[in-house]
Amino acid sequence: MDATAETVAASAREAYKSRPGALIWFFRKSRDQWKGKYQELKGTVKGFKNQLAAVTKSREQWRLRAEQAGQRLAVLEAEAAALRAQVAAKEEKKTGPASGPARANSG
């Protein structure tokens, strides 16, 4: 195994025409570029995940507020209807069911 690895390494060294220092510089630069690109994409993905979590949380809060407002509206409408019924009953009691506005003026 060691003999084959040395043979492959030797043949690989012979395949390159450039100086080893130049090749090291080029490969290191290439590696740093793809690592930087990966790190940037990783940060972007994390930002999107955070934004998604924030939007989901906000949407849930607004949905709860809307449901509570709907329930409160239903309660207030029921109260308003009850008060209107009370006012109508008091006015009917005050004027009397038999007497209408035409009778009251003819007197």
C-alpha cells in the first residue's frame, strides 16, 4: 500500500508544471473562497429561519388578537341588543300599547 501511495504521489507531483508554492497558494485561495461562500450561505439560511420564526410568532399573536376582538364584538353586540330591547320596552310601557302617536295628539 505504501509503495502505491508513494508512486501515485510521485506521479501527481510530476503532472504539475507549476511551482509547489504557487499551487499551494492557488488551492488555499480556492478553498478559502468556497468556505467563505458556504459560511455566507449558512448565515443567510439562519437569517431566513429566524425571520420565518418571527413572522410565524407574530402571525399567531395577531390571529389570537383577532379572535379575542371577534369574541368581544359578539359580547358587545349582544349587550347592545339587550339594551335596545330594554329601551324599547320602557318606551312601550311609558306610552302604552293602545295609545299611539295619533291618539296622543287628538286629545
